[in-house]
Amino acid sequence: MELQKKWPENRMVNFVFHGHSVPAGYFQTPAINTFQSYLLLSVKRITDSFSTTEINCIRTAIGGENAEQGAKRFDSTVLNHQPDILFIDYALNDRNIGLERSKAAWQYMIEKALAKKIKIVLLTPTPDMQEDIKSSEAPLEKYTSQILALGKQYHIPVIDSYHIFKKLVKGGENLIDYMAQSNYPNALGHQLVANEICKLFGFN
């Protein structure tokens, strides 16, 4: 509804993307391709469609970071931007801290944001070609399941990036066509995630 308002009733709407190197825009390390990252691809389409509203895209993602590190700076570098919509994407790096610690950090951030009545969208991880994405035992599959469960627990939407890529691979497509390197999607991979974000706003 805020995005549909026109001047002088409209206002700046803050989209904040919090996470690790994928939302930070890394493609082939150390190259960063900001304008082909899923956050700017999705915000551009949303902005083009809601042309009477000021949309501010704020990226608080840091390459190499996990959810515990993101939670530690949550007040000072995320909530300070007064998000209207907050996107959280950390699972790819959370393999380094384990499921239990990852869950605690995500819950901390979710509950902090909900207490301020911020809309939240969770994202499951994009793939890592060093894992077998078709396997139900793949580590990222377990983090995906945990994030989907958090979405149900807190009644917030989840962009299930992981299963989008998994469906393509099971359908016979080659994952490498969507990847810039083993653990980062390319522009085509980022577009898949952006498309799912846009669906939240009524776009097919």
C-alpha cells in the first residue's frame, strides 16, 4: 500500500538487504557486480512499476560474514536505517558456525526486527557447486529446511532460492550455467532470485 501512494502522501520506503557476499554483489572473487545482484535487479523492477514512490535500496551485506557477525552489528548498521522491508541472506556462510548457532543468530535478528514492526523476508541459500544439490543430505539443504521452518514459526515469507536452483538441476539443466564461480551465482542466477522477490509484489 505504501508503494502505491503518490505525492504528497508518499514517502521514502527503505529496502534493506542484510547478509554475506552474495547480496553484497560478489561474482568471481574479488570482482563485485553490484548492478547485476539480485537486490538491485529486484528493486529496479519494483521501482519501475511503482513509479510514484521513492524506494531506497540499502545494502548492509558484507562478504565473508556469517549470521552471528551480522547479528552483532544489527542495531548499529541495520536497524539504524529504519527498514520498511528487511531481507536476510546468510545461510551460505553459516555452514562455518553450524545449524544451532545459525538458528540462534537468525532468531535474534528476526525478533529484533519484528519488535519494531519491520516487514521481513528470509532467503534460503543460493547453491555451492562443491555440494550435490540433488542430495537430501547436502549441508545447504539442511540450512534451507531450517530457514523455511523459521518462516513458518514467525509467519514471515521466505524466498526459497535453493529449491529454485535444485528444481532446475533435477529438470536436467546444468548448474554451472547459473554460477559465476563455485559458490556465487552469475547474473542469470541472481535474476532467478530477483524474480522470486518480485513475486512478493505481485509480479510474475
